[in-house]
Amino acid sequence: MLLLKRIKNWYRRELFIPSTLGIFVNPYFLSKRPLAKRFQEILPQLTGVALDFGCGSKPYRELCVNVTKYVGVDIENAGHSHAREQVDFFYDGNTLPFDDETFDACLASDVLEHLFDPDLSLREIARVLKEGGRLILNTPFIWVEHEAPTDASRYTRYGMRYHLEAAGFSVERVETVVGSIEIVMQLFIEYIRKLYYSKYIALNALGDLVLVAPLTLVGVILGKILPLNTTMYGTLVVVAKKNAAITS
């Protein structure tokens, strides 16, 4: 039982923070690996009390090694089940259940694209952050429609900056991760997976190993040797700071 638990924990980690072995078990390796590498650089810099907005299973909790408290909040919706996740509080979509200036930092990973009123939620995040508090977020620029009916938007670098500044943040850093070749290959992999994906877990795993893993390896190689198109990317990673002007 202990061995089985370790295998499950390893597999869950590989889904979000994949090692090289993730090529063989994570069908989203090409998009998750670059994001995880950025988070491994950024998240250890966070200190104090941290909020994980849209936390799900808190996959990046282990990277926030210098925070004193880690709180997860999520919103219940029709496109996503939280039955096996680690949600501490639920958000009603209007008001976060926390006092003003409760948190020193906030992580919002793969969540902004699911909000039909992102400005409201960003203002709420600003409200519960202390002055100078950091917001770390990532959101896709190119990806398939998913988690229907709660897939709302895609953001460019410029659109994301606009929304953050309107909510009272200063944008310190905007990075594009998941390069042009990687996202093209990742989309092709997603197309292939939809052809065989079913309710049978074992068959899905076999398909991922036999069909997806070789394509993933090709994507890794091509991504290293082909030129980059800087306007075609998979994901944005943003670091922003709450302005002093934000008040309750």
C-alpha cells in the first residue's frame, strides 16, 4: 500500500511538475514542463501568507517553500469537480471570503481564462492582498476550448497587462512560455488524444504511451532546433505587485 501511494504521488507530481520521465506519462508535458520550470524559479521567492486562487489540488504548493501559511480558494462550477481536491474556502464569484489585506502573495494558475468578469476577481485579489503584495499568474494564449461551459477568454501580453493595471496592479514581469513549436505539437497531441480517449483508463494510458510519448519527444527535439516565433506561444506568466493606491 505504501508503494502504491508513492507511485500515485509521483504520478500526480508528474502531471504538473514533470521531470524528464514525464515525457512518457504526461500527455501535456510540452506545455506543463516550461511552466513548471518558471514556477520553480518564481514561487520560492514568495513569503508570508499566500493565497492560491483557483487552487484545485494545490499542485504548486510544494514550490512555495518560504511561505508561512498557504490557503486555497476555488469556485464551484459546472465544468470542474472538486471532489478530490484540496479547497479550503469557496469563492462565490463576487466576494472573496477574507478580510482586506490578509495575504502577502497570491498565485492564480490557469484560472483567469475561466472568469467571465476577470476585472471583478482581480479587484478582489487586490483587496485581500497587502500593499506591495505579489500576484503570480499564468493563463493560456493558445489552447483548446475546455471545461465547458466555463471557458471564457484567452489573453495576449497586452490584454493581460491592461486588466491588471485596471485592477490596481503594477506589472513587473511578463513572460511567454511554451514556444511556438511546442504549442503546435501540443495541439496536435490533443487532437490525436481526442480520437482514442475514452472511459477506459488502461487504454488511455496505453495510447498515451504508444502514440503521445513519441510525439512529445519529437516536440522537445524540434523545439530545440527550430527558430522561435515570438508572437505565437502557449502561455503567459505574469508577476505583478499591488499598488499602494488600492484601499478597502
